[in-house]
Amino acid sequence: MRTLYLCLLVPILVTLAGCGYNTIQRQDEQVKASWSEVLNQYQRRADLVPNLVNTVKGYASQERTVFIGVADARARVGAVQATPELLNDPQAFARFESAQAQLSTSLARLLVVAENYPQLKSDANFRDLQAQLEGTENRIAVARNRYIKAVQDYNVTIRLFPSNLTASAFGFKERPAFAVSNEAEIARPPQVDFSGAPAPASGAAN
């Protein structure tokens, strides 16, 4: 009985390997691991936001519109449930992507505000937070690129013959990637108009 079982099992395993089953499994796990790193870096950025905003408020309390924009953007990020299932829902993924892009823009505007306050720019706590934010943005870029590459490899594999037959049989579906248009938007310097904003107070807080 055992011999018969092995005789039946071996051809099945060979067939699955030849049709790309193992490759799909490996690449699927790589997509999940890359996505987890993206989420870790985005969470790291979200955790920096409150301290960064409070530090800027100490010197630029009148920039209320900018602070509200950052708070709203962070709230939208938090409203998206960043679970592994997000990778199976292109619409939810798009909402996540949009929320993160809005937070990126809001943070860029916050840093532009800081340019108008020399005392703030020289504050050691602000400089440390800014350095942490810049480092996190770099980590986000690296993590996103790794995720994009992992998704590209996986999606190509499940579309090519004969592995596409295996993917169809076992329910493997394409995974969403970050849009090229969104990458361009993130890389573009923010257009901020402070012409109507109040002038910096002469007695800024220390």
C-alpha cells in the first residue's frame, strides 16, 4: 500500500514542480514578506507624525491649516485596515496607496512651513525628528521598490504558460503594485502657496 502511495505521489509532485507550483509559492511568500516591510516603514513614519507636528506647533502655532491637513491625512491612513488581505483587494490597496500619498504631501508641506521659522530649524529636537523622517522616507522607498519587484516576478510567473494553468487550478491571482503615476506624484516637490498665510510671529516660542 505504501509503495502504491509513493508511486502515485511522486508523479504528482514532479508535475507540480514542472508546472511552477513551487516557484509560485516561493514568490507569493516573497510578496507577503515585502509587503510586511512596506507596512513596517509606513507605521514608523506614522509614529513620528505626532511628535513632529507638536514640535513645529511650538514655533508656528498659527499654521493651523497645515496641522489640520497632516492630522486628517494621518487619520485617513489609520482608517485603512492594512491587513494581508489587502493584497487580494485592488480597490482597498488603491485606497491605502492614496492615503499614504496624501500623508507624504502633508508632511512635505509641514517641512516647508519650517523653512519660515529659523528658530525652529535650529531646534535640536526638530532636527532629530526631521532626520528620522528623512531616513524613514528612504526606507519606505527601498521597501516599496522591493515589493514592486516581488509583485512583478510573481505576476509574470502566474501569467506564463504552463505555470498559469497551475495558478488557475490553485486559485493564485495577480497582486496589486504601486502605480507609476503615484510614484511620480510622491517624487514631485509639493507646490505650497503661503502668500495668504500669516507672517511668522516675531516672538516665536522657544
